[in-house]
Amino acid sequence: MNLVEAEAIVEVPFHDLDPMNVVWHGNYLKYMEIACSKLLEKIGYDYKVMQEDGVVYPVAKVEMKYIKSATFAQKLIIKAILEEFEPALKVKYIIKDAQTNETIFKASAMNICVDVKSGKSVYEAPEKFKEGLKCLSI
């Protein structure tokens, strides 16, 4: 079930290319993070609010499928789709060419909530996070 989704648009910069003139595979994680930040902002639970709550959401697992290489100056639409939020955030990512709408990359990530002070996992989403989701579903 898709709870909420957000999009980001990126134009591939020269410094993201590898020696073969395509986007280096690790940069797709950066693009995912850009879209994830938009998703968290939409919920009203960005990194600043997270910090105030004393929690972080480190990545625990990522699965990626590279379909077609992105290239210099290509405009990409990165979609982040929140599928679950308890006991962990499960987010699906789809990257498409902005001009052709062709899917070039798919991924899913699981982020776990961790209490900063204790370093222990938290299996229930913070109240501010849940409140933000409720506001979006009204």
C-alpha cells in the first residue's frame, strides 16, 4: 500500500559520471536520498525534526535494479514512495527519464528508527511522524 509519495527532479551533473561517461552506480543512492528528503518534508518530518526528536533513520537494507544508464545533463524524475513506516520505513524508488518517461532504475530501501542516546532500535514511529501522515490522508 502506498502511503505517500514525493518526487524530485535532478539534472545529471558532470561530476556524477564515471570514466565510461555514465552515472557512476553509487550516485543513484544520492538521487534516492534527494527524493527521500522530499518525502520526509512532505510528511513534515524532515531531518531537523528528526534531530529534535532524538532519532535517526539509518539505511538497513537496499535493493537496486539498474535498467539503463543515466548520462550527463539528462533530467531525471526520482519518485520516492512510502510503503510502510512501522516497524521500519520501507520506501520504493523509481527513476525515470524526464523527457521520455522511460524507467531507468528501481530500488527499495528499509530504514530503521534508532534512538540517538541509547543507540537502540525503536519499532514504533515517532508521534510527529504519525501526525504528519494523518494530515496527508485527510
